[in-house]
Amino acid sequence: MQNKNKLMSISERPETPKKRWVRVRNRVLMLLLGYMSVLSLLLVKMLFIWFNDNEKYELAVLERLGTRDIILEPLRGSILDKNHKTLAISQIAYDVILDPKTLIESVSEEARAYTVAELAAFSGKSIAEVEGVINLNPTTRYRLFMKNISIDDKDKLVNLGLSAVSYVQSAMRIYPKHDFASAMIGFYNGENGQYGLEQFYNSYLKGEEGRIFTNMTNGELLTSKTVPAVNGSSLVLTVDEAIQQTVQRVMNDFVKRSDPVGASAIVMNPNTGEIYAMYSYPSFDPNTYGNLQAQLGLKWDEMTGEQKSVALQTAWRNYNIQHIYEPGSTFKPLMVAAAIDTGYLIPEKFRANCTGSINVAGTTIKCWYAPGHGIQTVEQVLANSCNPGVIEIANLVPNDVFHKYMLEYGLLEKTGIDLAGERTGIIHSLENFGPLQKATSSMGQTFELTPMQLLTGFVSVINGGYLVEPYVVSHIIDSAGSIIYTKTPRVKRQVISTETSKLLTADMETVITAGTGGFAAVPGYRIGGKTGTAEKGYPRDGETEILSFVGYTPIEKPEIVAMVLIDEAEYEEIGGSALAFSTIMKEILPSFEIFGTDTKRTQARLAEVPNIKGMDIYTAIETINALELDISTKGGGNIVEEQYPAPGILLPISANVTLYLKTKKTQNLVNVPNVVGLYPEDAERMLGNALYLEIHGKEDTKILNQIPPEGTIIDRNSKIIVKTGN
């Protein structure tokens, strides 16, 4: 028992440091021995693989590295005019591929130098640049060097016998007619269609990619499997190349002479919605869509990057569907049609008295013809584009009814045309549609819409009352030649009755024969239509305008309607948009087998511009007004120094004559205020000592009109001739 306790006491003694060190050392040695054993086994395995299975594993790695999917680009579908003339096409091209690894490791220095030199000469790069491409990719077997070279260029390179150079088929988009209908067509940026038809029909045009699957097999052979590309479908348009060319030539000529900020033109079938031509300015060449050098010349080189970006965005935009504007008087027929259709306006009974202005809710709204048109029928209101007359018509129609028809004409909805990026209009809400808003809206001001919206609304007035959906693509043909889509003309709704439509269609012939649209006359044809001169911007400056004209023929059943718009013309062009319309129609109508037969009724009433140079402003204005021509003035003073147009020019009634005024006392010039609607006593108080009145009529009645008109700058202490009456 004593020995047992002694043993226990020995075993319970604390471990000495020496014993602990020995125990730890032994454990570490055992672990190291284990690691060394495992490492030895791995080393033996690696050596075994190295000597016995080296080729097998090397080939597996090479097979992985050598496997590559090469994408075969499909040919993008063509865009063809209605007669299948090519407007856009994709052609086979080739990408040039380098094999830098082979050039570095397996090609002689002489062969490599020759290849580098020839590639540099072909590509326009320096030898150093080509060598850089090779040296920076020493392990690469596939390096893109150039994209989209032609078949001929590819053949030239093949014939040079270059080393480690291959070619992969690709596609190149070509627009053979350059800026022809470019805003309508859009462009292809190498990946997707942008703008116009290229974007809207991208899913049809792009086709399906093919692939070449390549693999290393049997240790040496490179085999491949090819899934061919499916080429895109082609679009056949309603657009006629000959008509489009005519429209572009005429519009480019007017643009060159008047230098506007924008312009547009559309030729359309009013019964189906087919677009025969569409013009938009500024324009671009889809082949060089990112560069406007050809259009702007040296100006392009002087632009900053930001300025170039803005210029490109403006050129790419289709003015007809992506620009909103105040339509002006071209909207008046739509408003008059709504008033007749609802029964609030009975044409046989209506008469308006235009004194040159009208007061609406305390605001004086002037007619463009300062002396006033006098008593006007509905037909005359349209023919003379009389602002007070159309406002009186609008006042017959309840606000909610007027507003409803603006919606029925589609002013807050897209027309549905098959082009990318279409915008919608902006109109007053019914809650904010007060007397002044209704009055200005009836004149086509204080709301905005696109030219395409205006045209489709106008078309519903002349085609029996139907709002049609415009379209550009007639049908689509797949790569096998089968028609896979055909457009069916679509009527959205009937806006006005057929009877109202017939009445308005006939009335608007008077716009040409006896009204503001004389310049739109086409010899031998009966033409109907409407002019539009819309002030632009806020505040109004009286000079910044958008000129437009919408016209059609034949009168009995319109088959062709065309719209021309010129935005902010820098220089005056006699006839403006109406003359551009006439010039276009003269050339294109025979293409539709519409031939002129009536010469008597198509003659516009013309006035010969008199010689007013040297006259005082009062005599000059009275002379011009007697011929039912409009006037505008430039400069200041009481004497006409120059005039435009020159004496002897024949102008339709309502056309404008500009008077250039001069004075010997520039420091004594006064801006003539508007005194129409005032009593003479109040007008004299307004004028003070600057000007005085010469009154024709009773002094206790209101002023009906004045000479010179408001805004004219004349000599101080000059007279204002006014006519008074009830």
C-alpha cells in the first residue's frame, strides 16, 4: 500500500520542460514525415505522367485552347422602294484575322517582315503598329486585325501569300443613294438599326447568326462544324424612288435659297395612308452617319465635340415625326369641320365681320390683314385665313366639344406610322381650355403636334372623314423570297361625316383660286389646300415663323395629298412653302396618272406688284392694300427706300410685300402702337406728343383699323390714319 501510494505520487508530478520539448519534437517529426511521404508520392505520379502520358494531356490542353466559336454574321435584309430599287443593302465582306503566336514562333523572319509590311501598306498603319499588334499578343492564335474589307480586297491579300493570316466572312451595310430619304431609312451602326426603318424593323432585317464550332481531335487534326447564318428579311416600301428624288431636289433648292433651321415634306395617299415620299432637313448620309463633313464642310471641322453631337442628333431626327410645332392656319379646316359636323355652325347662315382684330377675354387678337376682311362667309374665312372669322366660328362650339374633336383628330396619340421615335402632340387640358385658349387653338396656335399628326388630321377632313394610319412598308420578303408580311391599310375611326368632308374639300379650293394659297396653284389641275404661318417661340417677336402648306387633288375625290413645311427661313422666298408644293405637284402628278384637264378654275387671282419706291408710307400701304396684298416693314422712317418683290412681279392675293423704310432723323423714330379697339380720345391720350391721329369716321365710335399697322417704326410727330365705326 505504501509502494502504491509512492508510485501514484511519482506519476502525478508535473512534466519537466525537457520532457515537454522531446514530446513536441517527436510530434513535429511525425508530421513532417507524413508530408514528405505524400509529396514523394505526388512527385512519383508527376514523373510517371511526364514520361508516359505527356502527349495525352498536352493534346487535351491544346484542344481546349484550340476550341473556338466563330460567329458568321448574316446579311442584313435590303430596303427596297415600291419598284424594288435598292435603297439599303448588305454585301459580303471579310474580317482579317492574325495568328500572332505562329508569326512569332513558326514563321521565318523574312516571311514575317514581308507579311507585316504588306499589312501595313494595305491598312494604312505603320510597320511599328502592325508589329505591336503581334508582339502584344504572343500566345494568341486569333486576333482581329481589320473588319469589313471587300471581296476584291480580300482576294488581293490572298494573292500576296501572307503568313498566318486568315479571313472570316462578315457583312457591310451600304446605302447606294447616300442621303436619299435618310431620316426615314435610318442607319445601321454595326450592331443594331438606329432611327427610322432600320430601327423599327430591326428584328426582321437582322437575320440570325451562324457559327463555326472548331475542335482539336486525334491529336493533330482541326475539325469544324458549321451552322449557317440565316440572312435577314427585306422591306419593300410604299415610297417611290422617282417621287422621292423629285421632292428632295425641289426641297433642297428651297432650303438652299431660304436657309431655314428645319424643313419637311410628305406625299401621301389620303385614302390608304401610304407614304410616297418623305423629306427631312437637316439630313445625313447613312454610309457616314457619324460625320457631317459632306453637309457642313469646314464648319464641321471647327465644331467642338459637343456641337458635333448636337448637330448629329438633329440630322438623325426625322422632322416629320420627331419635331413638334404650332401648326398655325393649316389647323383651321379641322376646327371648322368640327363646328359644321356638330351642327353648331350652319354655313349658309354664318357671317363674320372682320375689322382687322377681335377682342377675346380682354385680349386683342389681330388678323394678318390689318384693314380687315369685312363680311366673311365660312368659305371666305378659310380662303382668306381670317383669324377673327375662325375665332367667331370657334365661339359657337362648346369648349368640351371643341376639345373632344382635338382628341378625335389624334393630337394626343401617335399616328402609328412604322418609323422609330414618333412623338405626340401637346394640347391644353379641358380644365385650362378657357376663351383665350380656345381662340388661339382655333387659329392653330398655343398647342403643338408633329407634321405627321397634322397631315393625318387634315386627311380626315378630305377623305370622307376617316383618320387613317400612315405607313411606309408595303410588305416584307424573307431570305427565301417568300412574303411573310403584307400591310393592310387601317382606319382608326371616322372623325367627321362624309357630308361635312365633301363640303370642306370643295371649300378649300377657294384658298387657291381666291385666297392665301395662290402660289400653290398647279396649271391644269383643281387644287385644294390651306396655308399656314405660325409664330414661333415665346415671347413672340413677330418675325420667327414656320411656313407650311397642305394641299390635295383631285377636288372631287382626293388621291394625293402633300405637305410642305419650312421652319425659320433666314431669307425671304417668294411663295415659300406653297410654291414648293406647286413645284413638286407639277412633276409628280403624271406619275400617278393624274392629268390636268381644267385650266379655267385653277387660275389663282393675281395682282401685279406696283412700284412703291419713293412713296411715303401711307400712300404705299394704301396702294398695296387696294390690291389685297399684305405688307411688312423693315427699318424705320416715312419713306419707302426699297421693296420686295420688285415691281411687275405677279403675286396671288394675300401675298406679302416688304417695305424697306428710311429716315433722315434716326434719333426721332417712334414705334407705332396698336390703337384698334380704342376710342379716338383714348388713343390720343396713349400717343401723347409722339404721334397724332387722322380720323376717318365718327369720333365717338371705336377705331376699326389703322395705317401704319402696329410695330411700324416711323418719324416722331407723324400721323396715324384711323377708320372708326360701330
